[in-house]
Amino acid sequence: MFNAKVKSEVLKGIIDVVSPLVNEVKFNITPKGISLRAVDPAHVAMVDLEIKSDAFDEYKATNMELGIDMDKFASIIRLSTSNDMVNLEYDEDTNRLIIKIGNLVRKMGLIDTTGMPDPKMPNLNLPAKVVLKASELTQGVRASETVSDHLALTVNKDDFELFAEGDTDTVNLKLPKDLLLELDTNSKCKSLFSIDYFSNMIKPVRGDDPITIMIGNDNPIRVEFNIAENKGHVTYLLAPRIESE
Amino acid sequence: MQITTSKNQSKLIKTPKKESFSLCALCRGTKFLCGKSRCPVIVRYHSRDKIKPLINTLKIGGASPPSVFIGRIGYPKVSIGPMIPPIMGDTSIIDTPELWLDKTLDDIVDFRSMLIRGKHTVDIYDVENSNKTVQFTRELALSKNSVFTEAIFSKKPQGNIAFYDEIQPHGPSAPIKKFDITNPKYEQHIEKAYYDTDLKSRDAVFNLYKDGLNISKIQRAFSVGAFGVKKFRKFVPTRWSITAVDSTISETLMKNTKTYPLINEYRVYQHNQFDNRWVILMMPTEWMYELIEAWYPNTTWNPYGGGISIFNSYEFYKGRNTYAEIGGCYYSARLAVNELLNKERRQAGVVILREAHPGYIMPIGVWNVRESVREALRNPYQKFDAIDKAMIYFSSIMDIPLQRWIKNSAVLKNKLFQKRLEDF
């Protein structure tokens, strides 16, 4: 059973987090909330999402799985404005999700979840941790997009650095410790990442909200932040580029 | 030289010496980037006048292959009309590029240069105009076989053979005064789509493709606005219609490709055509695709160059939503590789390498790309268990060193440098 009532903006937040990476996903529903873990088709990035039941205005559920086509779901939720209340109900008899927005009733067919994998979170050794305002990072990433398709992130003892290099142009963003909310490392850590993926991962975080980044040397990056008024949590992993000749 | 700074085009590789030749490879005679009023590359080929005596007349009669041409200059008011050779009989080969792989460049130019293009200016939305030229042009485009056609021009046909990047070349042109055709017989599948005014053109095009029609036939009918929901029908310039059809069909095929299991090995296919050397690398990864073209000095789109110009366009699994930098050939080749993958019900990452050697002296249209890649994929392939071995093998076929291919390839770089989560 699954029956919930929630502000449209919470659902829009979930869509922003998930749909840049994967289209067909499996939500795990429990009485405590909903969660999802999925890997993109290229096996380069992973998204892990948890939304507590108190992010919803009303929430009643037993343990179950919901297979959802995110593109379709997004096109339905797009019909609502941010403050609209959306009612979600699982119809067991027809295996559909009944979505009510105001007086609109939209019944959506679900995807079969058998055979959809439960990816494991790899055990990573990421010694450097930085917490910073989303807006600072977004500026650097947007600048890099015009220059290259990958960027280097470096955490030093006293600063955090973003660097991108194209054929003729470069971008450098250096944030000293006092501009960061937190910086914790024992040694210099540096890895390279695809800008395309990375910019999708920080896009859902608005304004001055904090983003947590953990990196190592030529290791994946771990990006974490909260959504749904801190009642939801997102973890992304992104595999690095390693340019050894 | 700064070509442009847009993100995708920043991948275009700057060439070391003079500047003008990169410009030509980007422009290919369409954008007049060099500032001249006529493209000097194209004019160079305007010297043939073998057929002049045959067409030095105001009246021409002959069997149209069938063939039509929709111009793009002046859009949305464009020149439409038939293409007529001054000969009789079954002329269908003249406008069926699918049959030209065993011809030489000279053969193709010879028979294409016989096609006289009649011109009649019309608004693109005016597909149902009662004007006879509009009607007969459409009927020609829907016809199955060669049709006897007569045209009276208001001026003698002007100009020499016209070459384009995407379109097959054709002969001189003249404004049409009067135009008549005898009893065309419609291609039945196309006729059905034509009379179905609720069928979307995307579906019409793909259904016809599944029915086994040649791309050139579908494209011809597409260009006269024969498909689609009635109120949206319009003339589509021939140049655009070719890429529209290639792109539409390959998009549908690609959707299937992305659901199939991966191939089990690295494959290298190869083919030589018109002094173009083709290598197709297939990798056991999710769908991604790239076409890299290397133009040698003194080839079609690199006539003044001192070095080889290399250009690429690519897409990853999610696809791309901007027009490919290298043009229509990107979509033609994408169609060809997806045909094979759909037939085998397999998914792969594909990189196509093309070396255009100096024997490729003139543009003959993107059909050359589509048919050459198709031909390569009909040949047996070499199998490898690792990408290194596959790359070493194809670099033995190609003249350009492997490192330069990698440097110019987004997909190869991704494959070699982008790690995956399971690597950790």
C-alpha cells in the first residue's frame, strides 16, 4: 500500500535529482519513507536518494516497490505549480499510480521492477572533505562548461580549487578556507571529472544551500546535500577520468 | 584562427598552417564564410560542358528518373521543379544513389550532369496549389518508375553542373514556363502515406523504411510535402529533407538499439570507396557514437590546405539536441550503423573514422557516406578482446597515427579515460 500527499515542489526536487542520470527507476517504499539507488547506463555515476515520511504532508505505506518512468512522471508533475498539493496513490489491482493534482486525476502505468538491479555503494577511501555554498561551486562549473568537457578538483590544506583547461582557454576558481563552510584533509587530493555529469549533480542545489564534497586521488567523488527542507538526503557518486597515456 | 567558441565546436581541431582551408571544411560551400560571393571550391568544378549541345534549347523532353529538386535559397519562397535528362527509357539509376557504389566519380558526374533542373518559385506551404508545375512535381516525386516529362523553359538552361555537400550533383537549370508529364504510376506504399492526412510524417517515414523502400525514394516524397498531418505539410528543400529522413529513421532505430544487450567483442569493419578510407570500430559499451573525418590536402573540403584537417561530431547515450557540426553525413552514418545493430539486436558504442584521400576531388552527396558505411558493415569484421588491440589494428589500415585519432575523438577519450564505478 502507498498513499501520500505532498507539495509539488518536493516531487520536482526528486525529479531534478534523478532524471538527469536515469530514466527507469525503482523506488523502495517503506513505512518510514521512500528511497532509491540507481546507476546511469554508462555506469559512471550513481544516485542514492532518501526521503523521510515527514517530508510528506500525509504518508501511509507498507513495504513495496514502485517502478517509475521518470520522463513520464516529470511530464505529469510539470502540470502542477510549486505550491500545489499532489496526491499519490498506488492502485494494486491495475498496477498503476494514481496522481491527483487539484481536480485532475492522472493514472500512470508502472514499470515491472523484477530484474531491476540494487546497486551496491562501493567502499571508497576519500580522505578530503569540503563543505561549501552551492552558488560558489555553480559559478566555477558554469565557467568551465564553455572551456572544456572535464575539470580538475583539488583539495589542499588551506583551499579548494577547481581548474578546467581547453585548447586556448582556462578557468581557475580558488576558494580559501575561510570562504568554505568546512575543509578537512591531511594531504593534497586531486581528481578529474566530466563537467557534464558534475554540473547535473550540483544543479538541484539552490543558492547558498550547502554541498558536501568528498574526494581522493584519482578516485570517485562523493557529492551530498539535503532536499525537501532537510527531510530528504541525496548522495551522488561519480567515477573520475584518468588521463594516463 | 578562432572558428567559434561554442562548446561542441571547441572540439574542432585547429590546423597548423594557413587559415583558409579549415574555413572551407567548416563551410563546405554553403555559408560563404570566406566572404566571396561564389564558392571558389565549387566553381573549380564548373568546367564541364559535355552536354551543352543537348540542352541548348528552350524545350526538353525525356524520362525523369523520376527526380525533383526543391531549392533552399529564398526560403520560405523556394524554387521547386522536376529534373529531366534529355534521354528516354529507364533512367531510374540516375536518381537512385543506392545503386552507385560500383560507379566511378566520373560516371556519377556524367549521368547526373544530364539532369536539367526546372524551376518554379512557390511558397513552401503551398503544396496543394492547383498550378500544374506544383502538381506534376509532386506526382513525379511519388512515382515508382521513370516518367516521360516535357518542359518548356522561359530561358535556355544556364550554368554548369552544380555540386553540393549533401545533395547529389545535378546539371544546368532554367525557369519553367510549361510542364507536362504522362501517366505516372505511384509507388503504392508512398501513395498510401500520401493519402493518410492524419499520419504523422515521422511515422510515415519509418513505416516506409520498414516496408523496404530506398532512402532516396522516401526522401524525394518527403521533400514535396507528401507526408504528415494535412495542415503541416510543406515543401522541404532537398538538402534538408535528406538529413531529416536520415535523422528521423536513425532516431527510431536508436531507441531500439539502446534496449539491446551489448556485443561481446571489439569489432573493426573497413571499406574503401572513392578514395575514402572507412573504419568502423564497435565497442561492447552502451550506445555512443562519433564520426571523425580527416580531410587530406587537396580533397573536396580542404583544397588549399597544407595539412590534414580533422573534424568530429559525437553523442553519448543521452543523444544530442544540436545539429552536428560536421553536417548531414553524421546522420547518414548513424542510420547505417543502427541498421546493423537493429538487425543483430545488439547494442554497441560506435566510432567511425574516415580518411578522405586526394582522389576524392568533388562532393557527391551524403549518400556516399550512408552507402559506404553500409557496405563496410556488410563486409566481415575483425574481432578483438581488448580496445588496445582493436586500435592497433585500425591504425594499420589508416595513415593517420593512432594518437591523433584519439586526440580528436571524444568517444575514444571517454572509453580510455573515463572510469566506471565498478573500477573501484
